[in-house]
Amino acid sequence: MTDMWKGASCLVTGGAGFGGSHLVRELVDRGARVTVIDREAIAGKPLEDMGVEDAITFVHGDLRDAALVRELFAEARYDVVLHLAADPIVINSIRDPEGVVDSNVRGTATLLEACRLADAAPLFVFASSGAYYGDNFSPEPIPETQEAGPAANLYGPSKAAAEMIVRGYGKAFGIPVTACRFMNTYGPGDRHESRLVPRALAQLAGGVEYDFGDRDDGSTRLDFLYVGDMARAYMSAAEHLAGGGGEIAFNFGTGTLTSVKEVAERLSLAYDGEARAPLFRGVRTGPVRQKRLDVEKAQAMLGWTATTGLEEGLAATVAWHRAAVPAA
């Protein structure tokens, strides 16, 4: 870690969300001056949960509002832009694919255009995703050199398209850019019950059937990354850019595959010591879905490595949920 953050002016898009709020806390703790823009009102409480709502400047708005975004850049000079704003909910990309593509792609382009027109281009860190690589069925780690792949929904392609636009602006206009491709992130503050961990905790707290529906048969194996490690990854990527680093994309994950069924089982034990049998009602029609990323480049070039294991991370998430969401 360096001291580049003390006094640095940072714009965090999507900073009122789950991952964004953890990143904002890290930045504030390091002495950065932080502006957050988010289309969700601050009343959503993640920033309040982090205890930083009074330490930042908050702007309620949508990145697709070009006039608003340019006004932000007219009023302040940003040293670092950390672009997390997106619609990350997979089911939304099935119900409203056009809306998700518009939000994730046009919002990114609007933000980059404001960076291009700024008196001095900021460092630009883009929150990409392991979904960039599309569907995957091999347990082998995926390197950054693998091309974007097709997927069963529009979330991954929308992130891949946005990442290509980030690269294009970087190359065409000399903006220092990098992309962070993350695996499944979990941790305190996540209330999106369409995702595995929040759904499990909501059911455990509600005392209802431990049922995960028919989207999976429980065999899918993924890499689960703790949100605190994700926040450090963003900052490490920005520090690399500040030092003149030229790598365009980095993978971040733990390198360990765990089935969604096992995660649900471990959550049950962490919650109250009871070994519930989670219900996964999906029917497997092909090979097991598996995805983990090769993180050797991030370890070698950024000095970053995941430091929170699954057991520790789930325990911290359970503790937060117990305090924040009273049981039925």
C-alpha cells in the first residue's frame, strides 16, 4: 500500500451499494476525499452501516444523465474515478435486457466522456466481472488472456462491452484505465436476495424452508470472494495505475472452487449450528458449471492476495446479518 490516498480526490460511482460502500470506507480510512454518485438514495443505508455518510459528498443521480456527470467534473478535479455503478442483478438482465445493457454500457461511456473532457484525465478503475468470460465448465483457472465468452443472460456481455469501451477510451485518448474482474463477492451489507448468501440468510432468519429454487441443482462450483478483499483490490489496481502500470485487466478471486450447496450448508452451521439440508430443485442438463479465475498476475504485479477465507467471511456476514436484520 502507498500513501497516494491521503488527500486524493476520488469519485466512486455506485458507492452507495454493497461493494461500493465497503470501498468508500477503505478510501475514507486512508484519508481520501470521496464523492459518491449513485442512482439509489443514500437512505438505502449501506453507507450509514459503514459509518461514513458524514465523511463524503453524496450525489443522487444516474450516470446516463450526461449534464449531471459533466457538472460533477466541472465542479471538482478528480484524481481517481472508481466506476462500480451497474445493474448487477442477473434476473434483471433476463427480465429487462435492454435496460441492463443501457445502464451498464451507456452509463460507462457517459462517465468516460466526462473524463476525456476534464482538464486532466483521472485514473480510471472499472469494476468488470468474472461474467466477462461467459459460461464455463472447466475447473481450470481462467487467465486474463481468455477472450470474452457467451453467456445465458445479458449481464456478462454488458460488462464485457463496457470494458471494451473503457479500453477504447484509454487507448484513443490517453486515459489511464484498468479493469478489475471479480468472482462472486459476498459479505456484510449485501441484501440482494436473488444472490445465494443473502437469500440463505433471509431464509435462516425467517425460519422458513431452506429452499433455493430451480435455478441450480446445487452442483455449480464457484469462487467466492469476500467484499473486504474486493475493496483492497480496487485500491491496489489504482495504485498500480498511479505508478505508471500499463496492464489493462486483472482477475481477483481466492482460487478455490466451492459448490453452492456447500456454501448453503456452511451458512446454516455458521448461523446457529444446525446442519440443514438445502433444497436445490434445478435439474442438471449438462456438465457442471464451474468458474474460478487465475489470480497470479494480481498477486505478482499488485501484491494483492485474498486474505479472508470462506469460513471467516461467512461468519462475519452472519454476524452482520444477525445485528442488522432481526430474526422472525
